Amino acid sequence: MTTQVVRPAGAGHETLWVALAAACVLLVAAILIGARAQPLAATALSSHQIDARTQLNAAEQGIHADLLVAAEEIAALIEADQALPGVEQLRGMDLPPFAAGAGAAARGGHEWRTQAQGHEVAYVGRSAAPDVAASFLLRLPARKGAGEPSPGAHAHDGEAEVWVRREGANSWPEQLDDASLARQGWREVVVRYDAGVTRKDAVH
């Protein structure tokens, strides 16, 4: 009688392949996470731009934020009334930063007025206290009739822009195009998102 001993199959090879597969998965995951976690490079500023987060003081940052909110309200009013709301109307709505009061005085006491040139329209706030806050300009998207962009619209068509002026005479702007504003000492306020700031649109 012949006796044959059958030994159980060893699991060494299977364990090795499973370990290698797991290591590959972890390696690929680490590479993908590392690639996605690269810090966002700060967008370089043009000579006519300043950073809202680092180059505006507290009062100016407040006015800047108010203007961005006001731009949306103004756009809604234009859509509803088919007319540009005047400063008095905005002040009557207590819409910052156009609303009068102690808060406005503490942030530079700006004198606001509308200014138009061709298809360009802006709300300009001349500061009564430049040492507290700069003069501000809210330029609306260039329009031609009822929401149709004009052929000569400025570069950021479709978005409202905020500009400030600290240097030079405290006067109203002569022209509203980019080149003229820059020449008159106005600087466009931009919001940059870099490694130190939560990304908007992952979130201006």
C-alpha cells in the first residue's frame, strides 16, 4: 500500500502579491494627494493693481466688501427698473457704503456720485479723510442698451470692479477706462488666493 502525503499549498506567494498590490495603491494615492495639495501660486499683480487682503487697511477692506455687495444690488435694480439707480436712491435704501451715518464718517466720510463716459459707468466716492481711507471707484460692467456688451468694453466685461486712489490730487476721475484710471493714480483692487487663503470656488 502506497501512502502519499499531500501538504497544504503555501500562502507565501499570495501574501506577497497582495502586499505588493496594496503598496502600489498606497503609492499612487500618495502621489495624487501630493499633486493636488501643491500650494496655489500667488497671481502676479500688474503695476496698476493692489491686493485687497494685504494692501488695504481695515476701513478700506470694509468699504471694498460693501461695494462688491452693492454691485449685486445695483445690478438687480438696473434689471428691474431698466435705469441706473442714483446715489440718493441707494442712500435712501441704507445701502452701504452709500448710506450716511457715523459709520460712514468713521471710514473716510466719502462723497459719492455717479459718473458716466460712453459705455462706462461708475460710482465714485471721494474721501474726506484720505489718511483714514482712500477714495473709491466702483466701475460697473460696460453695457450697450439692455445688457448687451459694448464693442469697446473694458477687459473685465461682465464683472464690477473696485478701484482706489491714495496718491495725487483728491479729485474726480477724468476718464473711466483702465489706462486713464491708472494714469490718474487709481489702482484696481484684486483678491488673490494663495497658499495662505482658502480657495474660493474650490469656491473672486
